[in-house]
Amino acid sequence: MMHPCVVFCWTSCNPGQFVLADKAYDADWIRNMIWEQGAIDVIPSKSNRKIPKEFDAELYKQRNHVERCIGRLKASFRRIATRYEKTPTNFMAMIKLAAVRLWCRFMRPLPGFWCSPHQKSTWGDGAGFPSHLYL
């Protein structure tokens, strides 16, 4: 039997939504649950399936971005990897905070981005961006 959280994810699909999953979720009951809600499954077939199901391979490649983001969150924030927060609300809040922190690191402006390179920054870091906002 699957974890209740996983079942909730499968039962909260919207019509027309794509559900991307790996081969481990190639089960008829999961596919039927997704189809009953009007969503579209993008799940490759297991190698032992007698009649392979078709799926959008190009759309399935987008799943890689989500997997890398989750991997980065788990590698950078131990409390997410170990599920330190016990309630779903707090856990989701921590994921969102960690995602914003990673986004801020990724989007850190280059020198001269906020003001011209000839203009002296009044913020103190020389880049024209408040250094206390760097996380």
C-alpha cells in the first residue's frame, strides 16, 4: 500500500494537468486514478509490461528539472532531507523558504547590475545591492 501523501497527490489532479512520474508508478490503478480526474499521465512503461503504454517522451524529460531541484534542496538543507518538520504545513513552508534561498543565490546580481559601474554604491558592497539581503 502506498503512503497516504502519495495517494493524496494522485487524487488532487486537475483536468488537463500532466502528471509526470517514473517507471515505479507504472500501475494500472494509478493510471486509472489519474485518468478519472481528467489529468494526463506521463509515465513510461516498465520493461515487463506486455503491452507498453505510450507517453510523451519530450514532456517526460522536463521531469529532470524537478528532480535536480529536489536533489539540490536535499543536499543544501539537511532539515528538508531528514524531514525535520513533522507537520505538512511546516514542511512545505521550509521547502518554500529553502527554494527562495536557492533562487536568491542563483539570481545574485552581477557588479553594476543595480547601478551603473561608474556610480558609487551607497549600499556598501560595491555592487549596488544591499549585502544584508544575500542569504
